[in-house]
Amino acid sequence: MMKRGTKKLKCMNWDPETSKWGEYAPDEIGCREIVEVDSKTEKVLCWRCTSRSVTGVNKFGGATHE
Ligand SMILES: [Zn+2]
């Protein structure tokens, strides 16, 4: 069920070259995560990239398992 006042945004690492956190994208082509956010939110980093950035794991570091 969709809540009012939300929208879907692409993860900032959709385009890693323009993202401040591009080095934490899952691979060179970027992250393909879509995140549901508050309608006022302009930018979002998905939980996957967020967790990479907080643990300091870049795209060449450890494998992730779905
Ligand atoms: Zn992401």
C-alpha cells in the first residue's frame, strides 16, 4: 500500500560518477536500487550503499550475499 507524501527515488549511486558516495556503489555501472522516500527528500542513498559507506567497504571489497 502506498502512503501519501512519498515518492520513489533512485539511489544516488545510480550514477556513481556524480555521486559523493560513488565508490560505494555495488559495481562500476552503479546501484540499481529504488528507495521510497518522503516527498520532500531530494536525494537518497539506499541502505545497501549506506551500509557499505559506514563499514568502509568499497566496490572492490567483500562480496555481498542476497
Ligand atoms: Zn545504492
